[in-house]
Amino acid sequence: MRWIALFLPLFAQQDLRLTYEPGSQPYRVYVPAQHATPAPLVIALHGTGGDQNTLLDTHRTLKSAADRFGVIVVAPHGRGVTEYRGIGEEDVLTVLNEVRKRFVIDPERIYLTGHSMGGTGSAYMAMRHPDTFAAYAPLAAAYSFPWLARNSAVVPSLWIGGAADAEYYHRGVAVGIERMRKFGANVTVEVLPGEGHDGPVKDFERVFGWLLKHKRDLHPRRFTYETDTPLHGCAFWTCIDMVATPGRMATIVATAPGGNRAEFVVDNVAEFTFIPDATFLDVTRPVNVAIGGKTIWSAPIPIGQRLRFTHGWTVALEDAAPRVVEKVARTTHKLDMLGDEKPLANWIADAMRRATGADIALYGGWAYRGSPLPEGAVDIVDLIQCSRPFDQYLVTVKLTGYDIERILDDNVPHPKKDQPLRIDSPGASRLVQVSGMKYVFDAAKPDGYKIVSSTLDPDRIYTVVLEGQVVERESMLLAGRFRRLDYKTTEIPLTLALYGHAAGGTIHAAAEGRVTRAQPAGSR
């Protein structure tokens, strides 16, 4: 394949260290000496603890792959350890726009790849924005966002993992891939024999060769798009502007079968916008628009305007304008993860319990890398950021009160168990936060005796909700029960539970004695 470079125009090679405003956010761009115009673009996302320089400086095959195939490579910073969600996602999209301003980029050939956190992030970005990316290649990804799997039906993917990598990486990826295939997605999975976590980044030429086989359909006449919030409601020629019931997935199936007609089937959608695509619709003639088989509109659509449908279905013409997603809730005060009983964790645990109907919610703060909820207006980005890094399906399990106390005991702060990493956020701790119960602990007591008291009945069987990462990688210590829990996986990811709990209301959480440290003898 090296002959490809012989037919590409020759330019000056560039390795650029750039920033954008506000805040002088950094990113890196590598431009090979030979590349087509317009050029294909690969966005390369670094892993946990890395930055915009990591992949380009550490993995030499990334530059050699760019040289061989004439591909421009951009490496965003992703705002650090954001998992490329919230402000991390905004960073990637902003960097993409900056690169498109500086260089002539082929819109049909924009790709994503990344390692570890970056592999997970590449999957997240592609599923959120299937109308932007032609294909994606997650390398050693941690999980696969199965609730967004339908969106991968139009974006091919190559998942590469090392056979010797930790089991939870393979398990976290497998559940999403299974659902993608159910919906007909073009998914390729490679497991490299004998390789560990870094194995998949040893050969970017292999990755680039696969990516460049694919081009994006700029004007699909049929697609299905699902989302958990209106923040990510837009794809191709539709935008889900309001979900009917926050806390449930919203889905739109859009079809342009011919005859100047557009058809929609929607689920849990209260409002959506139709942006007619002039490549297959003549808006100067009557455009027939049907929802659920019923024709709602049959008239021309003025050039530059779109149709807004409100559940009922009423329809209105609107001018094309920047999309604004409204604030979803208000907080009475800032909520953070500081202290033994963490106000923000109280609210998150309440959201988990409400979403699943469980008796008890247990929420751990191991590897916590989120941000506080600000005082005042809260938007969806705030909700995404407050619980990072994990966003998996919630799981439920039946446990006795005695079992729950043993788990709580196992997570009481201990120098050998409770060691936050330098990249963790303030308040990261194994100490379990709860909803539906209270407990008192004494860290000075021996293991097995650290829970001084609780409101639990030791013999009662409770339905307990946990994050999926607890059963995937024991992100909460389980007192010897890891891989022995008979759990049920819900279809409710954590972020969806948070959105459903917050939408349209007031977020209030305060210390109320759920988690209490025993006072030393003789103290007041």
C-alpha cells in the first residue's frame, strides 16, 4: 500500500502545537508532507493520565501511519481525564472545528481512534455523532455504551484488544458489541494473542488502513437515532428537542422513501425538528411528512426553514438558528463529594434508587473524577460531569442486611485500600455512600467490626442497586463476593438515571446522617 503516497500532493510536513480560546486549550496536529486535498482526518484520543502529546510522541507508528496514508492527525487534550464526556466532548468537537478552519478536510473521511480511555472516548463520540464520523477504531476500550448501539448502524467500527488485558475490558466491550450486531452494525473485533493493554497501539498503520476503507454517507435516506438526553438529540436531518419522559431513552426512525416524502416513527419523543435535505427532497414542491403513518404536513418548505413537531402533533415553520438546549434543573447550593457523607453522592444514590425502584443504593467513590454541581442553573453537561468516570448500566442484586454491612465494612477508609490517584477529583474515596439507609463506622476497629451500627435488618433481603462497574471490575470492594453476585442488568445507564431525577426540578441534597463517623470515646 506504500504506493498510495506516490499519488499525493507534496507539502511541507508540519507538527503543530496549537491552542484555542477560551482558556488557551491545547491540541496537536500532525500534517504529513504528502496528503490529498481534501485530506482525510484521524482524531486520536489519549488515555487516562495522558495529554495531546502522548500518542504522537510515545507511539511512533501513529506518525508513520499518517505519512503512509496521507492522513492529517489531530490529538485533542480532552480537558484531561474527562472520559471525553461533558467538557471533554466539547473539547474534541471544538478541536475538530478548528482543524477544519485551518485545513481542507474531506467531510466523508473523518475518523476516530484512541487508546484505553481514548478508545472508550472514540466509541462514545462516534455513537453520539454518527453524522460526523465515517468510522472509528477503539483500542483497549473499557466499555461500549450499549444504550447507544443503534447509532453505530451507520458507523463501522474496529475494536482491538489484547488477549492478556484485564478481563473487565473485554466484558465491558462485549455487551455493547452484541447489541450493535443485533441492529446490523458493521463491527469488527480483533483480540491480539499474547498482548496486554498496550498491544493495540503498536500498529497504527493497520488501524489507519482499516479506517480508510470507509466513507461517510453525507445524505442517508434512512437512519435510526437514539439518545438519553436532548443535548445529543441531533443526527443527520433530525433533532430530538424534548423527550416525553426524562429517564427513558428516546428514539427516532427517519426514512425518505421517495416521492418527496419523509416518514418518522418516534418513541418517547415530545418534540423534534425536521431539517429537509435538498439532495433528495424538493422543498419548492409539497413535501409530505408522516409521523407514525399519519400525514402531518403536505406543503412546500421555504428554503432555509425547518419544521418543528410538538407532541400532538402540531407543526410550525422555524428559521434555521443555533440550537439551544435549556437548563434542566436548579440547585439550591453547590453539591460536591467532600466529607464522609458527600452531598453530591447522596443525590446520585437517590437517583439510582429512584430509577430502579431498589430498596437500597450503594454508590462508591473509587477513582472519582467528576466535578461538583454548581449552585443555580444546571445543564446536561453538568449532570454528565458530576459522576465521572463511570457510565454503565445500573445493576440490581438481592443482599441481606448482613451482606450489605460486610460490603460497607470492606470499604471503610484504610491506608492500603483507600489511596486516591493524583488524577482523581477531590473527595475520591472508597467509603460507600448510600440511599435508603444509614450507618455509623469506626475506622479504628478491626476489619469485620468497622460498622458500629446501621438501620438495616441483618436478616432482611434487600434489592440493592449498584453501578455496573462494581460487578465488572469491583470498583467497590465486595467483601469476597466479587464474581459471586447473582445480579440483574437494568437498561438504565447512570447518566440516564441522573437526568431523569433532575429534569424539571430542584436539586437539593445535604448531609443528613446517612454516613457517620463514630466519635472517639470521651469526645463531644
